[in-house]
Amino acid sequence: MTESKTYPLLPLRGLLVYPSMVLHLDVGREKSVKALEEAMIDDSHVMLIAQKETSVDEPESDDLYEVGTVAFVKQMVKLPNGTHRVLVEGVERAKVKEIKEKEEHFETTVTALQEVQGDRNEEEALTRTLMEQFEQYVKISKKVTKETYDTLADIDDPSHLADMVASHLPIKIKEKQGVLETSEVKERLKRVIDIIGNEREVLQIEQKIGQRVKKSMENTQKEYYLREQMKAIQNELGDKDGKSGEVAELKEKIENANMPERIELVALKELGRYEKVPQSSAESSVIRNYIEWLVVLPWTTETEDNLDVPHAEEILEEDHYGLDKVKERILEYLAVQQLTQSIKGPILCLVGPPGVGKTSLAKSIARAINRKFVRISVGGIRDEAEVRGHRRTYIGAMPGRIIQGMKRAETVNPVFLLDEIDKMASDFRGDPSSAMLEVLDPEQNATFSDHYIEEDYDLSNVLFVATANTMSTIPGPLMDRMEVIQIAGYTEVEKLHIAKEHLLGKQITENGLTRNQLQFRDDALMKLIRRYTREAGVRGLEREIANVCRKAAKIIVSGEKKRVIVTEKMIEELIGRPKFRYGQAELEDQVGAATGLAYTAAGGDTLSIEVSVSPGKGNLTLTGKLGDVMKESAQAAFSYIRTRADELNISSDFVEKNDIHIHVPEGATPKDGPSAGITMATALVSALTGRAVSKEVGMTGEITLRGRVLPIGGLKQKALSAHRAGLTRIIIPFENKKDLDDIPESVRNDLTFIPVKHLDEVLEQALTGEKNESK
């Protein structure tokens, strides 16, 4: 024995390294990685010791053998999957004296095991015997190649030869450890010769079994013969690896999956089929994949809801500014669930323009009630199988997106976001929106059936949240199953709060700045909101803030300034000229031009309608890429004015002597909708009478042939657009008075709403009293 030395300890699982042996190891355990790093810092030497049981993940000193190999770490590379691949070379045998647990790894004190040399002639005789036995083994074994034998035959050192032969034999770690622990070379050679003899006997028995099976199965299929041979080999060798071990592993997984009894019976039945099907059969992988899906799906695992209403309210307020109705609905759900403990998950549909925070709100809901969050995008889905899955008879079949999402959630009660549900399509492969009906019906989703799983899956505990930009493209039956919550655009005041409380901090951090290096004045933010964005949400605003942050970062890095304070005047210097004119209201009263209010998927907008009258033969021309509904509104307005020409002080023969042209600017943009009737009628009357339309008035409403004003939708979004445009008076249908409560108070205070029942009231409010002589 030589003096003691201390090395970092690396436990080996199912593996053993002999002296002079060069081997690649994949190391993934944290303590093992730390031991290797410590070794690389010191002298690149590490102590390799095999574990007694491979099933132990975190071995202690009692789980390790007492004799191992001191090895030199030649190379260490980190792989993409997080593990480390290490090239080691065994140096010498060593015996453990003491193992100490340091902060991040084990350290061991060892003494080298000196090899005991015997009689040279006796060792030479044993070496020849060993190589003869090994040569016979190679001839009947398929596990060792002829090239390997030729390589080992060139080794002169008996000790090294014994180690190398043992390393190539398919024996258990316990037997290999016995070879490692034998320090006397003569005894080690004898031990390896005995092992080879035993292995040869096993191979000979294997050959006899093959012959016996072949005789008894001469008239059977080749596939069946191979299967029986495999079973016979396993029985003879006691080998539980291979398919039988795989079946046992799957059975254990099934028993530990906490499935309902009926699902467990199905899984065990399929496992029985899997055991009988040949490994090479295509059906074998299909059955195994199916069993794996049954095992990994959550059947009973659930997270415990946090039903504390004040806590949830605090999180929702922290993450989002405004959106009071949505927050109130979530808090109602929590309150009812706290009282009943049995409420089914509601199906919420958040409808609003892009950028208003629908998706992020769903994440906040999950955080507020302590549930897992899963998001799938259903926009553009055309195949029904994307929702329900493919039947297992098809090659490459998989469950649908719903079941895949539940697998990712790992619980039966996640918050499940169905993003862009208004953009689902259908074609010859089916209608995915119809398949979604069962998912979103609280009365049916407790027994949701996926074509791949084929067994009922309970979705009743899931809190489904869908998002959409517009309700017009969502099928009626699907809409009927959801509770729709409208999220309109934000007011300028709300955008200012959102920018200060959420967007600024996020973008300053993402662009590598600090609050001390970059500061925004409120007037600068307001200018970004008014003159650089024109949207209902805040996505464009966030992009513009990021743009300013990048310009500021460049200024700071170049050394021009150490601190940038963004004011209203600096905005144009940093990011260029404004993109939009503040407000869309006319600068003066106009003849033949009226401002309407429109509702689009991007929120509310103002819509200017122009009318010109010229000598002609009574032709009515409509331009501006109008849809059928708007064309019909123009015809209705025109017909009404013809019937009321005398009351409106319009010449009764104006049709025969004039051509009328109605145009809606921005002709490249398609326009349609049932709320431009009174705007077109007002512009027509203004053009025919020469009375100007007030620049402060915006209007929305549909008209009948008798002049009645019908109600419209999207009043909140239209009011926000009027507020942004700088209008002060809004003419609305009388029946829409009930919708005024939905409009933010700050907007209501700045606008005057004029409810009307008839077009005569519209004209009285919109047209100025005097005739414009410029006509």
C-alpha cells in the first residue's frame, strides 16, 4: 500500500471502469457533475466507484463498493440536453478508506491496491488458456467481434489483459467488481477464465434451446418461432430485460397512474395485447404509444384552488389596469365556488381588439386561483382531427390538441386558453368549430371523447377561456355555449396608466436600461399615444416605447448623455415625425360631409362620408369599397330623402337634374356594417340643401324608409373613437341609451350623447342653421 490520497468521488450506475481502460461516460447527476468540475480544477483525477444497486438515484457511502478505479479525466463536454459527456482513462485500482460529503459532492480518501505478481511461467500459461477460451467464446458469441479479439491478443501484460477481457464480457456488475477487487494477477486470470467458461456453457445451452424450439415449431410461422425462442432464452437465463421487462415496467406505470377503474382495465387489456404482438410488428409501437398516452394523462391529479377573493383581486389589479367587468366575473366565480365547492368551470369568451390584454388576462386568472395554465392557438385550424384527434388505425395518429393540452397541464383543473377562436375555419376535412361544441358545453364536456383515446375524458373541472377579436365570425351554436365578455379599447387616460405601470418598466429592463438612466414625462407618453399610435389596445404603444428605449440606449452607450429624460419635444427627435394627426374631427363645418362612427375588429374608428351633387340624369354612384349592407343603407337614405324632399326644402326634381356621388374615403379599405344609415342621410341632405354639418358632431345609427333610427352595436368602442377624434357631440339611437353605462366615466364627461328616434332629430342636431353660400 502507498500513501493515502484524496479525490472527488464519482459513483457509476450499471458501469465499471478498469485501469488502462478508456471510456466515454454520460454524467447527469448534479453531485457527479460537481465532482468532475472539482477534479478538472485540481489535477483532473477522480475516483470511480460502482453502485451496488442501479436503482438508487442519490447513493450514500453504504451503496458503493469499497474498491474502485482512480481515473484521469481527459475531456469533458456539456451536451445540449444538459448532461456532460466525459472521456476518462483508468489509472490504478484503489481502496476506499473514508468518504466525506462536502457541500456539493462527495470526496474520498483512498489507498492504491498494489498488484501482486506471481510466477511468470504460471501467469503465461494462464494467459494462453484465457485467450484460447476467449477465442472459442468469440466464435459462438455474437456479442464480441473478431476485431475485438485481435486487439486484445496484442496485449502482453497479463494484468491488463485480464481486465480488458472482463470488460468485454456480458456479465453482471457484481462479477466485474470481483475481478476489479482481485489484486493478485494469477487469481484474476483464473477468475476471468472461470467466467468465460460459464458464459460458453450458457451459449451452448442457448444453441440447444434453439434447436429444440426449431424442431417443435417446424410447421409454424417464422415470426412465432422467433418469439418462442426469445421466451425460452429468457427463461433459461433468467433475463427479465427485453420485452418482458418492458411489459412489467408498463404495468407498474399503469398501477401508479391513479386511473379510474374502467380506464385501468382498458390499459391492462391493451398491455396484454402488446405482450403477445411481436416486437417487430408495426402494431406493437401503436399499442405501446396508446398505453403511454393513457399513463401520462392526468385522470385525478389536481391543484388546490386558492379561493381567497381579496388575494385574487389583488393579483388581477396588479397585472391589469381597468377591465373591471372581467375581473368582477372572475371574483364572482371564486366566491360561488367557495360557497358550493361543486360549481362547474365556466366557459368565458373574451372578445376585443388586438392588444387589449386578452391572453395575458387568462394567465393572470390562472395565477390568481393557483392553477396550471395551458394555451393552444385554434386560429387557422381546418381539420376536425386537430380537436378530436385521429383514430389509431391511421399511421402517425395522435390525440387532438385538447388532450395534448391536458397532458402538458398535468392536472385535471387547469386554466385552458383557446386563443383566436374566431379564426377557426372548415373545409372537406370537417368543421373544427362543431368538434369544439362538446369541449365547451358544460353539460357534455364531462364525457369528452377523443378519437385516439376512445375513452371518455372529464373536462368539467377545466376553466376554459376563449379569446376572439370579433363575434361575427364565431358560429352561433359555439357562441351559445360561452359567456361572452366584451373588452373594448382603452381610453387615453387608461393607456397612460398602463404605460407608466406596466409597459415602461418592462421595456426599460428588456433594453438593458434602468429607471435612473431613462425617464418619461407624462406629456411625452401622451404624445406617443395620440400621434404615433391609432389602436384600441396598447401593443403599438409598447412598440413605440421600445423604439424610444433603443434610441436612448444608443445615446447613453455612445457617451452623449448619461441620463435621458424624454419630453414631448424630444419624441420627434428620437423616433421621427408623428404617424397620425391628433383627432379625426373636421377643422370646420363642411357641406356634404358627415362624420360617422364605425366598429371594427381593431376597435372603434371614425368614418367620414362625403357626398357631391353635380348636373346629370339622376345617377347614384357609391364608391369606397362598400359592402352590400352599406350600399343598401345609402339606397334607403336616398329613398327617404326623395319622399321628404318638400319638408327638407329640396327641389322635388333634384333626381332628374343631378347626379349624386357618395364616397367613403380610404377606398382601399373594405367597409360594411349596419350603422352608417343616418350618417349617409345627413351628408346627402347637407349636400342637397347647402347646410353645413357641424364639425363637432359624430353619429351612428341605421335608418328605415320611414326615417326611424334603429339601434346599433359596439357603442362603447365607437364612443372611444369619437373621444380620440376630438368630437364633442355624439348622436346615437334612442334604444342605445342603456349602453351608456358601459362607457368609461372620463369619456362620458367629455362627450354629449344625443339619443334620437327619427332622422328629423338627427338633421336638427347635426346641420347648422344657415345655408352655406359656397355651394
